[in-house]
Amino acid sequence: MDVTVLCDAVAVFPEPIADALPGWTGEHAAWTSREMPGNVAADGGWWLHFHSYLLTDGSDALLVDTGIGPAGGAGAEWLGTEGRLPELLAAAGVVPDEIGTVVLTHVHLDHAGWNIDGSVPRFHKASYVIQADELAHVRGSASYERYLRAVDEAGQLRVVDGETALGAARLVPAPGHTPGHQVVVTEKAVLGGDVLVHPAQARWPELTYVYETEPDVAVRSRREVMAMAGAYGVPLAPAHLHAPLRIDVTGPAAVRRATGPGRCPAQRI
């Protein structure tokens, strides 16, 4: 199965990094500048990438997350830039009708922004897969109305509970960022969603993010997913990092940026 990185957008996080990551220090900043400069803006701010992942095996196409969405959408308004996922899919030779499955790691505005086209699902032949705990978390919210209601009403929402096989991929719950957050495990990479949002969290998993619903659970999930990627010997590719990470089985102190392809704007891992 091929895994292609689709970088929907890049933008500076619109809040001070020390507010977003309580406990942020100069040591974190120095490590990030040295090891993951692609996540550091020219002014020292937090430069985020918004990655979706296209999985293809010659017969089916699976999309992991749908980015920040078009101009005028909530994600684009928050970040001050619009997404470009449709043109990236076209450049990869994939049209919306060829997407058979959309996996949502979680239902946040920067991961579900292209779910809907007008009032109907953009990928109208696809099953949109989320964890039951995530649906329970967002049902009745603005996010459900904005990103899931049309999918649900079209009969395209597939709700799973726990680890689930999807062809050559596997869904693994990794709660904490949200109650139903999940990662996607493939033979090429572990696609980590927001199990960590900043590269320094790979070096210091205890560094929490202010928007984690359950910080202690998020730390545990972060450690577990990193250990899984290290044990499998594949890169960990979260949504917001410039490049995937290699996790050494000796522990987070040995984390490093993966070499080779896999960076923006649309390259294979």
C-alpha cells in the first residue's frame, strides 16, 4: 500500500506557543529548531502543516482526514488560509468518486474541513469512518452539524468501536486529544493524527497541549503510539509535522526526523 502525504495548508499557529503548550521552555525551542526546523516560522512561531494521507493499493483509495477546507470555512477562517486538498488529489490522479473510505482521526475543523461539498458529502461513494466515542463526543455540537450531519443523513457514516481492520490498514484508538481520537497503522507508517501536535512532544511526551480533552490520557496514548511505531520500525506521521519521525525503541530521547520522501506538498512515505 502506497502512502502519499497531501499537505492541505501551512500556517502559523494563531496563538503564542507557550499558551498552547504549557510548560514550553527554551530547551524545547532549541531542540525543535535543530531537529524539526520545518515546524519553526521565521519569527520563531509555530509553523504547522495540515496533512491528509492518501492510501492506495491499486484497487482502492483511502483518505485519512480531509484538512482545513475551502475559503470561508471555519478552518480557513481560523488559520487565515484556505486548503487545497482537491487539487492535490487531482495531481495524484484521484477523483472524489475513487475514494472508497475516509478515515477521520477525529472531528476537528482542521481534520474534517473538506468532508462536505455544499450540502452533500464531497466523497459521495465513500464510507466516513469514526470511532463510536468520537461520535458521542461531537453529536449535537457545531462540528457535527458542519462536518458530519450530511454524511450521516446520506448513510455514509461508519461508526467503529475499538481496533478495526480496513484492508491493509488498521485503526487503533488513541484517545486523549479527543475521546474518540484514532490512528491509522499501515506497513509504511503510523498515521498519528493529533496524538502529538508539535514535534517536541515526541521528545517530551509529557508536554501537553492545551486543547487536549484529557491531558493525562493523551500523554499515555502518545507514549503507546510512539512505542508502536518504534516496535514496527516505521515512521510516525502525525498531521501537523513537517516530516515524519523515526522513533527509536530505546525511548523518546532518540527520536529523530525521518529521512527520504514524505514531506510537503505531496510525496510518498
